[in-house]
Amino acid sequence: MKKLFTLVAMALMAVGANAQKVIAEIDWSTQEAFNNWCSGENGSTAVVGAEGLEINVPAAGDNYWNPQTVVLNVEGEKVADNPDAPAFLAEDGQYKVVITAKHPAGHLQVNLGTWDDGVSLQKDFDVAEATDFEDIEVDFSEGWPADCFSNIHVLWQSGALPGLSVLKKIQVIDLNGGEGGEEGGEGEGGEGGSAIVGVLAQRVWRSMFLPLVTTTGILRLLS
């Protein structure tokens, strides 16, 4: 009984974890050149170096978004040839951006959105100095405001983060495993079915197995 309970619990949690899906990404450590846009305030620059995208901001700007650098840009429009294609970023969708980087201490602003739809959200927060590569996770799970079919972009806005930052990898992740991004640049496709299975698995876990994880339940399993 104990073995069965353990196997079922592990399977359910694994299915739930698989509901998350990468819908767009870039690995700057494998790129040869920076062909996106950097606003260049205060002499800031963006170039590809040995470890990734090097963003150098010599002095703080007058606001969080000066300078700003396009660190991920998924080319193409989903609906150009297929009006029934799913959105890159879907209304009420839940997302997060993961940026693997090393950077000075300061205040960072990250913008997620699409160009032609005119929809974007941004988050700003303090960061401690990272001398080795660390993951910065930026939460956009409050519900996306509208369906967006054009290019996904991520902006690194470092007006309050002077110094050298090195970005190795950027990912946009659909927390519900949606279909967005299956045709988008380096983005990886998703299957909506995995999200449904994940939700069902979580409901089964809560209704059938979570009540067993109590003092009484554990004693029963051990008896």
C-alpha cells in the first residue's frame, strides 16, 4: 500500500509539472551577433560575448526603461496564413519569464509583450549581485489581458542597473501548457492536452490523496 501510494503521488506530481511549456526561448551563448535593438542611453551597449549577451550600462538612466534592450524577439505573425491559429500569448493566460544571467546589484525592469498587438506588461524589482549565472524568474501569472498573435518580445530595462550584465538564456513559459509559440522563432510548441491532464491530476491529488497526508493517514499507511 505504501509503495502504491508513493508511485501514484509521484506520477500525479510529474504530470502537473509537465503542464508548463516553453513557448519562446533564446540561448545567447550560442549566438554569433546581436541583431535586436538597444536604445543606447548613457552610452549603453549590447554585444554577444563568450558567455552570452553582454549589456553594459556605464551610468544609471533617468528612469527604469532607459536603456532598454530587446533580449528576445520571436519573428513572424501567427495569423498571417491561418486565422484559426492560437495566440502566442492568450487572454487570461498565465506566464513567466526566466532569464539566466549574472549582473550587478540594482533595480531591474522586465517587459513581456507583443509588438503589433500593442499589449505588454512589465515588472520591476530589486536584484542582488550575481557573480555566477542565476535564474531570474519574473511572474506574469495574473492573467494576460488579451489574445496576442504577433511577435513575442522580452525587454531588459536596466536604467537602474548600471554595470555589466551577461544574459545567457531567456525563456517564456506558459504555466498552463497552452499551444502558443509552436511556430515562433526558437519557441517550442505546446499541447493543450497536457494542461488539461495536469489540472485533472491536481484535482485528483487534492480530493483523493492529499487527505491521506495527515497524521491519521500516515499512521494508517504505516500500520
